[in-house]
Amino acid sequence: MGVRALRAMTGRGALLYVGEWRGAVGVLSSLAPSTADHGMVGGPQLQAEVERHWRLAESVALPRWPGVGSPQAGHRLYVFTR
């Protein structure tokens, strides 16, 4: 569904993505083979589609509960443009 929505977007614009991204997943995602590489939010097909057609403009760490996760991994706000 996410890939279809991305392909339906035409022209220039911004894409806001909140979640884990390839290579920066949280502890829970890293425990399961199906989510260890890409996290639980977008999946490999969606992330590949974004990387093919969008450019990362900014990445911002989101607040988290104390003691949960690390600043290097887990949920972030990603801003993509094209």
C-alpha cells in the first residue's frame, strides 16, 4: 500500500516519514529476522522506492522515554524531497 501511494505522488514535493530506517533500527526490530534490516514501519520495498526517487533532506531524532532505545537507532523523522 505504501509503495502504491508513493507511485501515485507526482511532481515535486516533500515526503515525511516517521519510523525506523535501514541500518538504524531499534532493539525490538533487531530481534526478528523479518524486521532486523529495515525496522517495523516501512519495509524494504517502501524504503527502496523512496531511495530511488527521493533525496533525504533532513533527519531528526524524536523524543523517547528515558531508558528506551538509543539516540542512534529507532524512530526518527525523515524529510525527503524531490
